[in-house]
Amino acid sequence: MSLSIIVPMLNEEAGIEAALQALRLLAAEIIVVDGGSTDRSVALTEPLADRVIVAPRGRARQMNAGAAIASGDILLFLHADTVLPATAGQLVVNAIEGGAVWGRFDVRIDGASNLFPLIAVLMNWRSRLTGIATGDQAIFVTRAAFRQVGGFPDQPLMEDIVLSRRLCRIGRPACLRPPVITAGRRWEKHGVLRTILHMWWLRLRYFFGASPHDLAREYGYQPHES
């Protein structure tokens, strides 16, 4: 089975070269979807990716655009600041060939805070218990299942939760233990405990029906309007 890795990007010039060079070691199609970067991200990306396209800003829109042109039987959605384990390609293929239609990796958070290991453990256990995966966990899915559930919802926040819920109607996720490593920069920038409490508050309000567009603005993220 073939694998396509889709990387949404916005102003990632500081780390995108290293991220893509690591991906080139995997037997996978690499698709980068830029959301309107104003730095050198696109120029740095073009020699290293199989496809570089531009889409309306917003992770869900960018990832859907990448999925639409992907040639792989399996789609893996990877944040630009997240690093896959060296054996990720084979692990994903084995999970799908073993009967799963989707899945995700455990996560480890890179940063100085002593709280990061605990946060990662809680994220991984919550995901196992609920079947809900976050974008930081490198969600992968068969192209057929992704199309069946309609892809990511067109919303600026909590798109990973909605996709997970839709996919759970088809089957439980494969939870791969070798971790991806994701940057803890947002936690460190805004304060670790403050960020955790803020995200819990946003998720609780989303559960009770708050608009993801309003929550995204509060979170400090505002994509371009269509």
C-alpha cells in the first residue's frame, strides 16, 4: 500500500527544511499545503516535497486540499512541527493491512517543562479511552475512509475531534505506541498550565455547542475568510 504525507504549513521557515528532509527518508509521497506564508517557507519547501500547493488558510482546508491531490492509498496528516518515528511508514502500512481503517501515534512533547511528559501520557491515555485523536498525534486514514466521512470539517478549530468522531463510526483507531515528537512551543510561549486549562475550557465549551469560529478567535487563530 502507498502512503501520502500531507503537511499543512504557515510561516515555518525555521524548521520546515529539517522536517522535510526527515520525511524524505520514508517511502512516501510528500505534499505540502501552504496557507499563505509570508516568509521563505515555500521557497525552502519546493526542492524537498513532491507537491507544493497553496490553499485557503486554515488547517482543515489545507489538509483537505492536500488529500484531494494525494495518490496514496493511505493519508497521513502531519503538523509541520511534529517529527515521525523512523519506522512510521511501515508501522502505518502494517496497521492498515492488519484491518484498521485509521489510527494515530502516541505523542511526546519536546520542550523544557517538567510537565510535558505527564501531559503526553494523559493525551495518549485519553485518546485510547475515547478513540479521539488530536492533530499532534499524526492521524492516518485510508483514502477510502477519509472520503466516506467527508474529510475534515470546514472549521478553524477542533477539526481533528470531528474527524475522529466520524471515523469512530467506522472503526476504532489503531493506537501506535512509537511516539511522534511534537514541539511544545505554544505551551511554553503562553505558559504550560495556562495553556492546558485554556484548551480544556475551549473543548468543554465546544462540547456544549460553542461555535468553533468563536473559539478559534479566542484561541488566537483566525484564518482568512472564504
